[in-house]
Amino acid sequence: MKNNIKTLDDFINSEYFETYEESWYSNLVCSPWNNDLIERIHEAAEDGSDGRTNEEVMELWQESLDNCYDDVVSYDTKKNITVEIKECVLWHEKNGSLFKQLG
């Protein structure tokens, strides 16, 4: 059941990631230790924004990739996408936007 996921862009636009992210949002509400994040997301939603930081989004990318079975994304592709995620993190660190909230 391999799909056409070959890049980070393919991955974050995949049905797998969409489902994972929806589950993440559902579980977030049940997590009392995430009150700050929940508050930011709710406040940002009033303006149609996301509320998470670039770092939080990229952590979710990596978490979902780490939990992804090989029949969804091959082991080699996971390694390549992990490199892409690390490059994104480095870019945001260099440009001072790692902890900036998404608009």
C-alpha cells in the first residue's frame, strides 16, 4: 500500500498527515499540560490563524513521520524527509523565526 510520498511537501499534504494532525488536535484538548498552546490556538483561530510556532509545527511533522508505518512511507524516504525537516528547523533558527507563531 505504498503511496507517492517522496518529499516533505508530499508528506505534509498527505492524507496520513492530515489524519494524524486531526488526531493531534483532538488529543491536545485532553492534555491539561498544554494549556498555553491551547490558549494560543484558540486566540489565533479568532483571526483565522494557527497559533502554533514554527517549531511546534515541525515537531509535529517529525513526530508523525516517526510514527508512520513503512507501508505508508518507506524507511529510506523517512530518512530523506527527516533531513528536510532538520533543514527547515535550521533555516528558521538562522532567520529568527523558529518560535514565531504562524499567522
